[in-house]
Amino acid sequence: MNIVVWIIIGVIVLGIISGFMNYVKKQEEEKFKALMNSDPKEALKEITKRLREELARDLSGISDKGGYFTSCIDDYEKNLSKVAGNLIDEDDENRITAARKLQLLEVMFKLQELYEDKLYDSVTDIAENYSIFSSKKDLLIKALEKKKDMEKANEFIDYANELKAKMGDLKAIIDFYGFSDFNINSNAYDEILLNLNNIQPQSSDEESDKKYRIGIVYYKTGKYDDAKKLFMPVADKDNKNKFMLACCFERENNFIQVDRLLSELERDYWKDYDDTMMGSVYHNTGIAYFTGNQDVKKDINKAVNYYRKAALLGNIKSMAVMGIFMLQGEIDGTVVPRDYFKINEYLEKAKIAGIQQAIDTLEQYGVDDIIVNTATSKSVTYKFMDGHKLTAPLETIKSLQLMHGLKYKAFKIADAFPVEYANNITSFDELMNGIHLLYTYHVAQMLQWSVKLLMCYGIDSYDADAVLDNCEDLSLLPRVPVFEQGLDRIDNRAEELNIKLAYAQATRGKWVGGGFGTTISGTIAASIKGSIAAGAMNVGSGILYGIKDSIAGAIGNAEIKGMTKKLFENPNTIVEFNNAVRSACLDVGIAVQEIIEHHTSIKFMGVKSSNHGIAFNHSLNPFVYR
């Protein structure tokens, strides 16, 4: 026979063999279908058995000292994902394949554990898109279509999300492992890398995102060179990659590159960074330029600029640094513009975080953690571009620091008021009977602190009564005119309905005059425990009790009840009372300023008259640069 005949015979034989193999495969599929219809749980066991046989063959060609990896095939209790991470070798495709199958085997073990006769039908949607084996998709869907045990089903759904991640679904990986734009919540880095490498990108965008996520994992594990190789090629076109590249250089102490990249990001006005990470990069770059280490030339201006940016992003260490720098006013001959409010805010937060420098500074220059003294011992000269100079005498700087310390304390007390209001005032009745006491309590805090402040300046002849004598009228009602008008409207309507109410009249009697400026010993000792102001302000333990009968009589009227409810629930009501606390505390501060002016050489600027006597001028002071 010639060669042509032999070729024909060979083709026929191959065809017969191929047909036989297809027949066998089809028969196996039919058996699986039959088994799935009769006993889906057994079908899953059969899939698992075949997977274990495949793994045994794969592992036989891999160096496996002591048969450790092979033994895991039958060990249900093993964390096979972790084992897979130990098995993987990026230079050995066979080990990568075996590692992926180990992950799949863990999935099958979990399926068998969770699977009972029926499962929750929403799992079908998951299975349709994320089947374990594409060739067994229909079988798996049938195994999950039926319903029974909700608890088991929901447990499986949670696990299915993990399954999607292990099958190389990018979105599932991002969700399951807690990827943010620049970080990861999970520290299962080997497993994450394995799953990211399982991804078969469907678009160029998905390919880019895959590389970016792998770069983040490398960054988190300290493989900065590997991370830079992924970030650098696209950094010029994508600011997220540029930011992560800067983070890598920062970890390597290459601050020249960090400075360059941060400058480029700022020129693009890019703000989509992670505040915590960017704050840390800014802070460490500030240290580098402040000390002149890490191959960068010392540059105080640049250092202060980076510290300031870090503090604005909430970096506590930079807050401590900037608080002290601004308090001093200059560093190594470089002027650091003061922001008197920020000094207090930053040092207070740094103290709460336990930073010792902030604690020591507040103790040295403050009263109860409010900075009122300046750290400088000389005048400060401001130089302008046109050659002119402005010199602020030391006494001026002292007065500004003290004035803003008083203002900061007043604002801090007022900021605490809404929380106390929400916790203690839950109805109109409680508002009418309790707001004056709450108002008085907060103003008393300002008085208590003010007496301590005066003592720090050697002025020990003023107690709370004496400070109040120097204050304008601190009565509550004139400070809440809109609320007063609301009471008038309720009273007028009640009168039309022949209901004796007189809310406004009662409040005028209780919230004006006698509330402040009249010493009634012991009237508020119980409500303001330990306060220096106890006995200095008349709150009256029975606020508005004289109209309780009237309230009770009117409360039954639906219209009046609706009006009081509307007034109480109006969001402007709490705002107005909060502003009343703030203005009263500021007025106490002005009284303290006048006392200090009278007894010391310090003279204050930046105050003006208001409807309630004197209040702080909220416009910028010419010596305050922001």
C-alpha cells in the first residue's frame, strides 16, 4: 500500500477514536445530568473527586517535599487558599495552575458543606456568571436552583462573593478584599495577588485597573520597585498612578521625586487623593526639608508649606508642629504667619492624640488647654514686596493671642451646646422649663475659665460676681428675638381662642434681668456643680412653673399644640439659642479684656459695639495672616 492509503486509514482511525471519546464524554455528561436530577449533592461530590484526581496528577510533577501539598487534597480542614499562596511560583506555570486548582478544591469543599437538598434561588444569578467550571455551568446552576434553607442559602451567597473573587472577577476582588482607590483592608496579600492574576481582562480599562491594583498590593508589601514599574508608565496620564508613585518614592526617602510629583499634582488641582495617605506624605516631606536630610537641601519655607498642607488634611503630627510654629511666629529667621484660632485647634487635637510637645506647650502658654500667651519675646516685622515693613510690637502680639484665646474658648463652649440641647430638650415643654438652665450652665463655664485666666495674669481680686459686674446684660430673651416673636404669635392666637397662656410674658419675667446680674446665693449650685459662677446667676429652680396650669390648659387645644410643636421643631430655634450662648460667652470675654487692660499694660484691638453691648470684631485683624 502506498502512503496515501496509510494516511486515509490513519484519518479514519483518528476519527473513530475521536468519535469514541466524544461518545464517552457525552455519556459522562448524561450520567452527571441524571445524577444531578436525582442527587445534586452526590454530583457535587463527583465534581470534587475529579478535581482531586486532576490535582494529584498535577502535583506529581512538582517538587513536593514530604508530600505536603499532595496531602492537602484530602484535608477538608486546611485553608487551601493559604496553601495555594505557598505553592505559587510566578516563574513556574505548573505550580500556578496547581495553586488555582487548590483554590477551586476549597470552593468545592465549601459547597458540599453548605449544600443541602435545596438552596436559595438568587444564588442562580451568581452561578450563571461565576461558575466554577465553565463545562459544568448547567450542572452547578441546577444544583442551586431549588430553595429550602434560607440561613444556609445566605451563608452560601456570602461565600459566593468570595468565590467570585477567586475566579478572577475584578469587581468582586475589589469588594471582597476591601480595596479603596489607594488602599486595601485585607492583608491576605498572596491570595489577592493570585486572584488578580486570575483575571482575564475584557477591555483595556480593566487591564489598566488590574495592574493598578497589583501595584497597590506591591506597595503594601514593601515591593516598591515592582510597584513603581506598574505606576510609572501611566503616571503622566493618570493622577492616581502618579500619587501612588509619589507614595513609593516617599517610602524610599526619595523626596526630590516626591516634591516633583506633588507639585505636578497640585498644578493639576487634583484633590481625589486619600487624605490620610497624602497627609502622611506631606508631613514626611516637610520633615525632609526641615532637617535637610535624605539628599534634599534644607528649606524652611518649603517645610512649613508641607507641614501646613498635612495639618489641613488632619495629620496630627503636623498639627502639633504647625501649632508650635505659628505660636512662635518664626523658625530659623523664617516668618510663620500666625492663625490664632488654628494654634488652639491644632494643639488641642494634638494633645488629645497624646503628642507630648503639644501637651507641654498648652501647659506652658495656656489656661485649661487654651493658648492665651505668646511664645515670642520680641516684636515681629512683616516685610512687603514693595520694600515697606510693618512691625507688630510685643504687646500687640500678646493682646492678639489673648483675644483669640478668649474667642476660641467662647466658640468651643458654644460648639458643645447643640449636643447638650439634643440630649436634654426633647419637647416644647422641656424647652420652656429647661433652656434657661442649659444656657446658664454654658455661660457659667466661660465665667469659670475667665476667673482662672485672670488669676494667671496676677489679677486675683475678681470672682464670678465681679466679672459679671463688668459684663453687659447677659439676659437670654433679648438674644433670641425670633423665638420671642414665635411665643408672641402663640400667645396672640391663644387669646383669640380665650385660652390664658402668656408664654412671652412669663419668659420676659424669668429670662430677663433676674437671670443675670443679680446675686442669689445657692440658686444654681445643684445645676452647675463646682462652678465658680454658682450663686452668681439666678436661674431659678422653678423656671416657668407659674404658668404650668396655663400650659396644661392650652395643651389640649390641637391648634396651640401644633404651633408649639412647630416652633420647637423649627431648626432655626436651636441655632438661635446656640448663637445666644456664643454671643454671651463672647461678651464675658470682652469684660475680661477690659479687666486685663485696666490692670496690665496690654491693650486690645478689634472689638466693637453690638446690640448686646460689646462683641468681638469678626473681620480679619491686620496682624493676622491666613
